[in-house]
Amino acid sequence: MSLRSPGWLLLLVPLAGLIGAYLLVQRRRRRYAVRFTNLDLLDKVAPSRPGWRRHVPAAAFCATLGLLVVGFARPTADVQVPRERATIMIAFDVSGSMEATDVEPTRMEAAKRAAVTFVDLLPERFNVGLVPFSGTTTVAVPPTTDRVVLRRAIEQLTPGQATAIGDAVMASRDAIRTLDKEAETEPPPAHVVLLSDGANTSGRSVESAAAEIAADRIPVSTIAYGTEDGVIEFPDGRVLQVPVDGPALEALAERTGGDFHEAATGEELQDVYEDIGSSVGHRTEEREIWQWFVAAGLITALAAAATSLLWFSRLP
């Protein structure tokens, strides 16, 4: 919690003085009671003393003042607000290296399964799009809430050649800009989840793409998928090594304010998707909560009045 007008808290100083004065008066009253030596007569004059109850109205009154002062200071708190226009773009590497079998049954198939699970975990109101990329990049599914279309598109992905990560980032950004009529002037809260296992080998550089999408404040969370031992075996017996390349993807995530993850198995990839899904589910806003303190102050004021009338037949 933070305060937008902390200067009002100076009013707590006289309140502290008031509390101190009350305690001092109560201490003096005890001294005077001790001086009255005829205790039998005291019992006849005041046979029933209120005890602790006499302090309740005063305590409630001081609590009222304290709560109102804090309310004047305009306290704020971070609250989680649903993203009604939230847009998630899944940039999916379909280059030939995704056919490596270091992740069973292949990187491609395991990634598809995890991507479908990720889509199912997102709130239904979220817009989700799909950008498969290899040497070329296309927007297979523009941002939509139609999960059936999205799942079908993921399941139908097939491998291509080369890897155009920079183009995939820009295609995702452009798809976000076409969400609705307001997207150009009032961009929706958006996030790009990019999965790849290799370095950029085609199209636009990752650095320039990262600079542009970072300027639009769209984070790109990247997932380096596969292991250092990944290979592709061709029918003619040739073997091509395709180790995962994490540093470039990590740099992309850092530049855009996203998160970098590494997944070497299908289970790990699914866990990563679940983590990203929960992190983009809401945005954090700072909102004033002074009304709660004012309301609490009114309640304590009523408590002070009620206890005083009930126990002493007078207002505090």
C-alpha cells in the first residue's frame, strides 16, 4: 500500500497527543480512587463501576479519527484487473529442426500438445492468435476467442525451412494492431509467446524487431525448446545436429520485458505455458482505497456512539 497525499498523516500527531492525555487522565483518576480510604462507603456510593467498558467509546472514537486521517492521505493498493481486450499471440517455430526427436515424439508434436493446453488454460474472453514461422511468416489465425479454430490450426502445423524469428515478432505485432478499430490509437494489453529452437536464419534481424515491439510496450516471452543433443536423421542416413540456441531468445525476451524459459521435455514446455498463462491473465493497477478507511471510520464512530448510549446513556 502507498499514499498519494502522505502529508495528511501529520494529523496523527495531535491524535497521539489526545491518546496520551486520555491515558494521563485515567492514571490520575486511579490515584484519586486510592486516596479515598473508606472503601465500604465507596461501594455504597458507586456500587457498580463500568471497568473496561468505559474505555471502549474513547478507543472507538480515536480509531475513527485515525482511520479518517489515513483516508485523507489517499491510500492506494495494487489490484488485479481482468484484461477484457487482452491479446496473446503465439509465434510457433515450424522450421525443419523442429522435427528433431530429442523431445518425444518430436519437438514439433510435443510443442503442439503443450500449445493446445496453453490455449485451454487462458480465459475464454482473451483473444489468441497464431503465427507459424519458418523461412516465411504468416498469420494463420488472427486474434480470436474461437478456441476451436485455434486448436485446429495448431494441430495442422507442418514443418518448413529456415527460421525467421524477427519476421515472426513483427507479424505478431501487426496482428495485435488489427484487433479492433481502437487498436491503432489505443493498443490492447498484449503479450507474444514465441517458441523456437534455433537461431534467426532468415528475414529481419531479431535486434531490430525487438526494438520496434519494445517501443510498443509489447513483451515477448520466449521459450528455447529442445536440448544440446538434438539431431535430425534423414532417410539417406545423414544426420544433422540441431542444438537449441537459447542466448538469442533470451536477449529478445530481456529487450522487450518478457520472460525467457528453457524446456527440454514436453512436460516442461507445458509447465512453461501454464506459467506464462497465469502471468498474462491480469494487469496490475494502482487504485485508491481511501473509501474503505472512511467506511471503517464511520463504523467505529457508530460503535463509539452505540456503546456510550448503551452503557452510559450518553454520547461520547
